[in-house]
Amino acid sequence: MLRLGCNYARGKDRIADTSCIGQTWKQYFESALEELDLAKTEENVQFAEELLFLRRQELAGNPNHHGERTEMKQASASFLRVKTLRLGWPGIES
């Protein structure tokens, strides 16, 4: 798995150090999209989604960061496409 500058020790499905999530979720997002190995793609997508979740929690109640919120929404949609088109997960019925 991609490891960037922060200490993302994962234990019990929690990320221990959240000090630079806002800086790095985008890097994990890009890594997940560019990865050719499907096992690594799935791992990177799951980890990036964890980072997005934690970043959304950080931004809760903060009226700023409109651009990042838009990027996060677009990233989530891209992850859904990666999961269904590349990883063969079932799609969402509308």
C-alpha cells in the first residue's frame, strides 16, 4: 500500500494519526486510480475511503472548504466507478 509522509498505523479498523488527512486523501485517491494491480487497487480504494470519511468528520460544522468538499464528492463517485467497472463489485440500482 502507498505510504505517504504521515503515520497511518491502522489497528482495529482505525487510523491512528489523522494529523494530515486533508493533505493526503487526494494522493491515495490518485494512487487508487492509477494502480494496475487489482488487489492493490482495492486496498488503496478502501484506505482512501477511510481517509475521506475521517476528513468529512474533521470538516463537519466547518462552513469553509467548499472546493475540497466538491472534490471529495467527485472522488466518492470515482471510487464507485472503480469498484463496479474495474473490481467487478455490484452497482447501485437507481
